[in-house]
Amino acid sequence: MTASRAAETAPVRPFERPELAALDDATLRAALSKMHLIRKFEETAEASYMRGLIHGTMHLSIGQEASAVGSTLPLRRDDYILSTHRGHGHCIAKGADPARMFAEFFGKENGYCRGRGGSMHIADVEGGNLGANGIVAGGLPIAVGVGMSITMQKQDRVCMVFFGDGATNEGAFHEALNMASIWKLPIVFVCENNKYGMSMDIARAMAVPNVADRASAYAMPGVAVDGNDLAAVVAAARPAVARARSGGGPTLVECKTYRLRGHSKSDRNLYRTKEEIETWRENDAIRRLEKELLAQDRFAEAELRAIEQAAQQTIDSALAFAKASPDPEPSDLTRDVYAE
Amino acid sequence: MPNDVAAPEVGTRELSYAEAIREGLAQAMEADERVFLFGEDVGVYGGAFGVSGDLVHRFGAQRVIDTPISELGIAGAAVGAAITGMKPVLELQFSDFVTLAMEQIVNQAAKIHFMFGGKASVPMVIRLPGGSGTGAAAQHSQSLEAWFAHVPGLKVVQPSTPHDAKGLLLAAIDDPNPVLIFEHKLLYKTKGPVPAAPYRVPIGQAAVRRAGTDLTIVGSSIMALRAGAAAERLAGEGIDVEVIDLRSLRPIDFPTIAASVRKTHRLLVVYEGVKTMGIGAEISAMIAESDVFDFLDAPIARLGGADVPLPYNPVLEKAAVPQEDDIVAAARRLVREGHA
């Protein structure tokens, strides 16, 4: 939207940031709704685990909602994403049905992967989510092939690949960025820098201060943004998606964020302080956005609570759906090892 | 495209193994625009072993693509292209370099169809020049095919003739699963009859190369040829050998092996890969576990690669893998003395 059109259609809000002003009410409502859906999904998943309803482990993205929702906001339904082991948020952001996600999480036959993948491998292929990935940096080389495929089929799709800060020290990251750049592939690389690769502080693991700095080695734009600021993430993702779609090539976007929970269920937070976690909790993406929207009179408190309650209801019914779903049959164990 | 399992008609024109593969690639690319070839130096260089030859001039650099030296990256790119509608054929310059690409082949390509509950398939082909005998020493001479035959979700084939090299390639390109083709470097220049029209050699079907009554020798790739030559020499001594060319390691054609051993009552398995934990162990165990065990008149014997890295010195290099003389000697002992 151009500045002049925004002025015609929106009330004048002298203190509103341009990044936020660029998002209309319907877009913000949908984005906030998805952020709440992700938060509730993660909290409900955690509670289900605590109550022994599910086995295995999980990697929660509580605190990283703005990055998932903001990055995918400029994407179309037929665009692709590739996700990570901390991928519930990306999946919901791309438009997946939380009920089928929960069913997968519970290992049920009507989950997205018929219970064969679980939390770390949820894929919604029809919705353009080509899968979470249990291997750090596993999705990055795959994104190169998706980009090649889009180009060869002369489509105008975009592939957005998510990865954490830890992935940027894998060879796969460097091989993928290099190939995407030499072939000008329609890829947006989104690094969710949540400060830690399990326990390893990125400052101890990387010689440059920002992941985005690494883009210069591959002659592509590298943009670092406050990943807990939805509007800022959208403002960074939009030109990156547009550049990819128009044949301009890839971009590396770094969303600086924080996971408020541990790496996985075994994490005792020995590598970070309570104070640090508390500081980031005050910087919570959902709370920040809501506060700003209230201050700008974009939404009333009642409306915000209604959005949150609707998200809770969706997740409650998703959980009920998962619990009521059938388990796979052991006789089907070796089904789908090979495609026919 | 017909299946062709019979020996070519007399008078069929002859091609080298490398030419047969090139013809198969060209026919697949002509028939289906989703098929493309990529890898290190497959373009104007023509491939390290001359297999791609002039294909870049016939199909252009968009379909015969030179890649950076990034084995992990290009293996992942094959996965990404395959799950989004293309049919990539990747050449890994030496099969040894597959060690750099293990993650994408084993964790991603092999598992995506199953892990996603059958919602995506990975129709990709990887061509891998393998084997010893060229003086290329320890990092350019290995036979690693058994590693991949150990992985559910992959298919593994090993052609021994120009006819099978073309037919297995076309079958692999048609297959909706990831297929690894281990080509043998010593065979690229060998000649044999190859039908001009496209045809498939079905994956999972062994070939009985020579019928016999005293002993079954099972081998694949160059070992099937050495077994055949050994069988002709043994015939002069009154030992009648049945030779089975496996052609596929996964899936393996156990019924053909079993039927042969029921008839001959003796089994010798010959393979170039390291003997310990190799293909011979699997075939031996399959026989030992089955009712065919009761038909054996002698212990099963294995002739495999020595438990050493491939040496550079040509005498040592030859000593490290079964040669024709070794096969003759082992077969003779097995028939005459009841043990190898």
C-alpha cells in the first residue's frame, strides 16, 4: 500500500510506526489470531506431555510467534515453506489445521502424517508445508531443490525455509546459500536466532555478531530484525518475498527472538539465568503487539480478548479431536516405506 | 516403455556401458521434461568418466547443470526438486563422495515418504561411479553399496552390462522412490548389445547369466562378470556353475537365489565391498534362515573385499578384492573339498 492510499483509508495516527501502519485491521486480526493459536497450541502440547498423554519429546516455540507469523504473512497458499524441529508455529502460520496437527502429535491415524512423523516431522504438503525436520539445517539444501523446481517449471512460487541460529554453523547452510545465490533461486532464508543452539550461545559459536552478516559472503541481502516485533518481521519479509518472486534471487532474514521454554523437555536451563528469561518474557511478542494496538486505538481490549478466546476454543476442540482419533494399526507398520 | 529382461537379440548394435547410460539419460530427458541431470562437471567437461558427454549441448545448461562441489547440498537439492514435481538425476562424481551427502540421502530422501504418511514421494536417482581397479587409492575406490541397501526407503541397483545400465537407469527414473545406481568405473568402456528403443530392466529382478548344476555363484556388477568368466574356466574342469547377477541389492531377488541353491546345493557369494557385515552376510543369512538350508551340501562361502582401505599399489589393490582366479579357486574347493 502506498503512503497516500494509506492516508486515505486509515485514520491518522501520528505516533504509529510505518511498519504497523502498513498492516490493515483485518491483517492484524488474522496475524494476532495465529500468534494466539500457536501459543495455545504449544501450551496445550506442554500440558498434554506433563499429563502423560503423549510420549517422545517436543520443541516448543513459545516466544517466537511473531517470527513464524510475520515471515509467512506475505506468502501465498501455493508458496512453499520448509520448517524445523521447532516447527509447530510455522505449520500453523502457513495455514495448517491444528486438529490434524494435534492428531499427529498424539500419533494418530488422521494426523497430518498418519502418526508416522510426530512433532518433528509434521508436513502439510497440500498447504505448502514441505515438512518440519529433525536434522539441524536439514531443510536448507532441500530448499535449493524446491527453488530449482519452481524455476524449471516456470512458476511464480516462493520457497521460504526456516532454520535456527545453530543451523548456520552447518555446512549445509553455506552450501545452500551459495547455490541459491549463484542460481538466483526464489528462496527466502529465515533464520530464527533464538540465541541458543540447545545450550550453546550463538555468541560463542559464531565469529560475526549477526547471522545476517553471513549473507555478504553469498552476495545476497542480509537483514536482521527484532523477531519479537510482528510488524518489523513483516516489513523485512515482504521485500524478500517480492524479490524472490520477481526473479531477484534469495534473501537472508534474521529474526532475533528467544525461546521462553527450554530446548526440549530435558532442558534444565543451566546455561542461562532466570533474569535473562524474565527480560525476554517482558519483551513477549504477543503482549507487545497487543499493547501497541491498544495504545494506537487500533483494537479495543474486548476485541483482543475475543481473538484470544477464539484461539483457545480452536485448540480445545483440536485436542478433543486428537484424543478421539484412532491409533494406526500395527498390521500397517511397513506401509508407505516405498511409494507405489 | 516395455520391460526387457531377456538377453538382447543377436545382431543388436553394441554400445559401451557409458554410452548406454548416456542414451538412457537422453531418452528420458526427451520423453519427460521433468527429468534433468546435475552434478559436478557434468556439463561441458562431459562428466568425470565421460558419461554425460555431449548432453549439455543437446539439452542446454538448464537441464544438464554443473554444480558447485557441494555434495550435501546437491543431494538435498535433488530431494527438494523431487518432492515438488521434478525427476532429478544426480551424478556424484565418485561414489566415495556420497559420504559427504549421507544426511540428505539417509535422513531425508529415504524417509520422507514414510515420515509424511505417504503424502509426498521422492522420485530421484543418484548415479555413483564406484569400485576399485583404477589406481585411485583409498578415497576413490570404495564399494559402499551395502550401506544403502541397509536403509529402508532406498532402492539400490548395480548394473554389470551396458544393457542393464540403460534399462536399470530408465527403471530408476520411472520409480517414485529414491534409487541409487552404483556404476562400476572399470565397466564404463566395456561394450555390449543395447536395444535402441527405451526399455526398463525391472528393479528387484536378478538375472541367471549361466545355468548350472554343481554350484551357485551370486554376484553383482563387475563380480557377476568375473563369476561368469570363472564359470567358463570351471566348465573345462567338469564343474557346472550357475551364475546369478543380482542387479538389484534392495529389493533383493531372493526367490531366484533360493531356486538356484535348491538345485545346485552349494552357494558362493562374491562381492567387492568389504566382506565383514556385507552383502554376502545378508544373502548367507537369508539362505540359512530359510528351508533352502536343508538343501545345502556344503557350508555357504563368501568372497568379499579384504578388511583394508583400498591400497594404491596395483598388486595390493588387486589382492584386496576378489579376482577371477580367486573365484575359480574358491568354487573348486567348495565343490571338490566341501568348503571354500
